[in-house]
Amino acid sequence: MVSAVEDKRAALGAVGVERVSLRVGTRSGAVPEALLGAWPFAIVGTSLEEAVLDIDIIEAAVWCSTCQANREIDQFYQWRCPVCDTPTAQLVAGLEFEVISADMVMEQNTSPE
């Protein structure tokens, strides 16, 4: 993730990064607390060294054909609608792990006017 943001910063000609925002699903396998804890170590010596990490947690949800609706599930609902108990295999949210934005610092024009 850090490398991907650094590559984009370089491609844009930015001098730094102020903030990185992630979208992380509860069934993605990523642990938001671990990401936040590792962040200060992962950015040492990079152009992201001063960047803040924001994480938007996306709750897992399935499509229920009986209710005709998306239903949030948690670890205790094993691929079943939590409302009507219909089995489903249609996960519609919760696997996300993506950088959704990075606030770049562009070089300031320092020429005299």
C-alpha cells in the first residue's frame, strides 16, 4: 500500500502525502487496528512519513433472495440472512481492501513576484 501511494505521488510530481484513506471490509482478512499500529513503522523513510491513515470499515453484507435486500452479517452469521435465516452465498460487501484517496502535497512555487 505504501509503495503504491509512493508510486502515484512520484508519477504526479507531488513532494509528499498528507493523508491516506483506505476502505477495509470486515471479511477482507485485514485487521484495521493492526494496520493503524503498523502505519508509523511502514512509512518511516518514505514520502508518507507525515501522512495520517484513515480507515473506513465496510461491514460484510449478503444479498437475501427471500427478503430481496442486502443484509449486514457478522462473524456469527455463517452465510445466512440475519433476518429470515435464508442461506445465501452472495456476499455483496466486506471483501474491500483499497486505497480510496491520498492527499498529495504539490511543490510550492517559490519564485518572486
